[in-house]
Amino acid sequence: MKHYKLFLLALSFAGLFFVRDARATNPIIMDQFTADPTARVFEGKIYLYPSHDIPVPPGSGARQNWFCMEDYHVFSSENLTDWEDHGVICNQTNVPWLNRKGYDMWAPDCVFKNGTYHFYFPVGGRIGVATSDKPYGPWKILDQPVAGASGIDPCVLQDDDGTSYLFTGGGGISVAKLKDNMIELDTPPPATNTVATNNPPGRFGRGFRSNMQRINLPNPGRTTIEGPFAFKRNGTYYLTYPHAVSVNGQQGTEELEYAISTNVFGPYKWMGVITDTNKSGCWTEHHSIVQYKGQWYLFYHDKQLSPNFDKNRSVRVDYLHFNDDGTIQKVIPTLRGVGVVDAKSKIQIDRYSDISTNGVTDSFLNPTNTFEGWKISLNGKNTWVQFNDVDFGKRSLFGRLFGRKNLESVNIKSTSSTGGSVEIHLDKVDGPLLAKVEIGKGSEWQVVNSKLANVPAGIHNLVVTHNQANDVDLDWVSFE
């Protein structure tokens, strides 16, 4: 039987191996804070338009210990694994009609119509627009905001007949029809105020004339504060939004809920909860929902990269499913996220699909720089970590003859102060054994050579097990 080499990658030798980072795990963006993600499908890709949390710049005058956002980036992906940052769309300093720096560039949206991409962004209580002939820019910021529109968190729903509707949040949810030019409202001021008693007018956009109609959301005891995302599916309008649950008169953390209607202006029937309040305690939970290549996804945010300060957030994505009757199944947030990961990339097993009941913990590699990511610790016997959906590619019988090689080695970034070993299995804890890796004693990350007895192919789950009384720390796995 032919044998293949296995490598454990040490920190001191990291430069010897050239493997790609895989971000099919949560959070999906690891070099900056991102929040309030709007995902859209353009030109066969997912384009992501989030807001951008930053630390308060010294001397800026921005409010301390609060949200601070000065610009927008756009990201894209074809496989929901590898994300490209296309750079900044706009900054508060180059919005021509904005006369101050408020660091309040909240949740945006982007839609395509009449050959043009329209990027809608809230700042200063108004809704601005930037346009481009590409979903990634360059962008031209229009000289004036949308007249008659106020609030935050714009969302544009494009109906089956081509009509577009602008939704905004902030103390309640409002909606108005857009003209075909996508930059003017085509809805006169409502004859009556349709604000429900549980949706009082908010502070966002105060002082501006609003030609938008308030939506009554019948869910007593809670306050809609932001974040509408509306879409249409099978003839039904879905209005999804964060709700903050009030506890003893105090505003609590948000959960995602939804209501449905047969008319874009309502009335809407409250249907239920999409996600519960964040277990992390993150106050906000803004989101979007998109269908891509036949699968629905929920994009949202949490505070994984800033566990002690929930005003610096990070975008995540998980699968979303509908029942046969059109209701939405509750989404349980995961670390693993979505997408298939190439076996040749850095498989972030600390963002696991499953772990043993006891003895497994994860922590930051560098608590002073959380963007470096996490490690996972297997402490004692019968501990394991599983990472799903790893693509090992096709097995080639004549690989060397035709210049295509099978996978021949595996790298694990690992360390153990006492020394130890791990085993790598396919699909399940007691699945086919790929290799047993002996980890030398030491506090530094190590490289260990071993041999594989077989060549995996196709998509498998990856399981790393530990069956000794000592502890080992793992970061990532990669095959080559």
C-alpha cells in the first residue's frame, strides 16, 4: 500500500507552507469589523454590503462607547467561502449634502435597475444614494438625499412588476414607493398616521418631512427599533426585522422576527421568530435574507471578534429554510457557517461543526489582536472536534502521468506543553483513519511529519480526536 506524508505546521515554519485562508466559517470577514450585512446576488456572485464598525478615532468628537461608522466597504464571493474586499464605496467626508461628521453610517442596501446599481445608505437621518455600472464600483454619490425619506437602515424591495419600494427603520418601520428613477419617492404623504402604539416615532430623521407610510406590526409589549429587510417569495411579502424585548421596562437585546402580507403596505401578520437573542449578549442583530444557487441564507452579525464591546461587530452567515406552508424555520447560529471548504486551504477547525460533550474549549490565539482568530483545545481523553464539508477533490489514477497529483500530505498547526497525539478521521469519530500524529513536547507551534495510508477524495467531514490524559491545542488543518 502506498503511504503519504503528513505534516503538523509549527508557528516558526509557517512561511514554508502556502495555503489559502478559508472563510466559510463565522465570522466570514476577519480583517475588520463588519455589521448590518445586506447580501444581494449580482452577476452570478453574492455581493455583501455591510456597515463598518471602527474604534472611536482619538479627537474625532464621536461618542465614546457607542457605534462609530465612517464608511462602507463591499465584498463578494462565488462560493461563500472566499471573500474579496473591493474597498470603500463612500465615506462620510465625501457625501456632498452632509455638513457634519456624525459617524452614523448605519445599515445600507444595494439594488440593480435600469442598467445601474443603486447603493442606499443612511447618514445624518437621511437616505443617500450612490450609483455605479458595476456592483463593486467605482461609485458616484448623488448631490442630494432621497427627498421625503428619513430614518435608518434602508431596504429596497423590487416587486415582480418592476416596481420598487423603500423601507426604513428607526423607532418603527416605514415604506414608500420609489419612482422608476430609483432616487425619488412616488408616494404622497399618508392621509392618516398608521403608527401602531408599540411603534412610536423614533429619533432617526427627526426634523425632516417624511412622505413614508408607517407599518403597523401587531406584537404588543415590544418595540421595533430598526433594521427592516423585505423580500417577496411565492406571492407573499416577508417583512423581517430586529425586535428588542423589553424586560421590566428596560430595552433588552434583539431577536429577529418576521411578518407576512399580501400587500407591500400591509396589513402584516406577525409570524414568529427567526433567531433568538444572541447568546453572546450582543445587543443588536441586523440581517438580510437571500437565495443563491437554490439555497436560502441568513446573513447577520454578532460580536465574536469583540466579546467585551458589542459596538464592534462581525458578519456571519447560516443556512435558512422554509417549511412547505411558507413559514420560516428558526435558524440556530453556528460557528461552522456555510459553504464547502477546499482541503488545500486552512481549515479553521476552531470554528467547528460539532465537539465532544466535555473537554473542548476555544480561545483567541492572541487576545490583544482578535483578528488573528482562535485555537481549540482538546483537554484529556475522548475529546474531539468535527468540521463538516471538506472537499478533497477527485482521485486521479494517472495523476503523475497527466500532471495532476493526488493529495499527499496534511498540515496541522498544533502545540502541546506535555506532548501528545491526535488522530484524523473521515466523516465521524470512528470513521476511516487518515493518520495518527505525534505532537512533541513544547510551548511553540510544531511541525510533525507522518504518513497517510490512503488518499481521500470527494466531500467529507473531518474529525480530529484525542485519547490521552494530556492537552493539545489546534489551530487549522490543511491537505496538500
